[in-house]
Amino acid sequence: MRKTVKVGDMVVEFCANGATPLRYKQVFHKDLLKFFDNASKEGVDDAFATETVMELSFIMAMQAKGGDLSKLTEEEYYEWLSMFDANDIPQNASDIIDVYMGNTKTDSELKKESAPQADA
């Protein structure tokens, strides 16, 4: 899913796809899917959730830009963050998470109606 979000004074394009959790793990050495699973089951610390959303924002912004994503580093993440005020990304967390979660939704329709099952 691709979406543009106003973050502070900047308009940032984000892109989420099947590679997003893998790129996240490649750069930050943490499991994004485990984070969302834990968050849905038992909740997570606000500071940890904020940090994760900021990191996820970076990955999705870099995916939207394209280029060689295999060489992303944490240093580039810090440089990217320096373009924003401290609360810009956390204030837009719901929009940013919606972009990521939109990646798991489908727009496809069933090709045929379900038929009643035959008795065995």
C-alpha cells in the first residue's frame, strides 16, 4: 500500500509491502510481526511503541523512495529523523500504522459464490 501523509511541515510518501517486516528486521534487528502480535495480545510500553512506529516510518519512507534498500543503516535512520520535530511522527502514528496495516487488507473479491456443502 502506498499513501502520502503530512508529517509536521513535510509531506512524506510511505509504502508498505511484503518486504516491509524483512527490511525492518534487516536494519533494526527486531521482529516487527512479533511486535504487532504482542501489542494485540498484551499491549506494549508507550516508549517502545513510539520507537517502533518511528523505525517503521523510516522503512516505509525508504521503500516509497526506492533505490537500493539492502544497504539501509541505523545512521541513515537518524539522519532521516533529524528532518522532523520530536513529536511529528508520534502525532501521526495512527496514519502511519494504517499504511502498514493496509498492506494486510485485500481489495480482491471472491471469484465465485460459496456453494452449500454436500452431506457426506
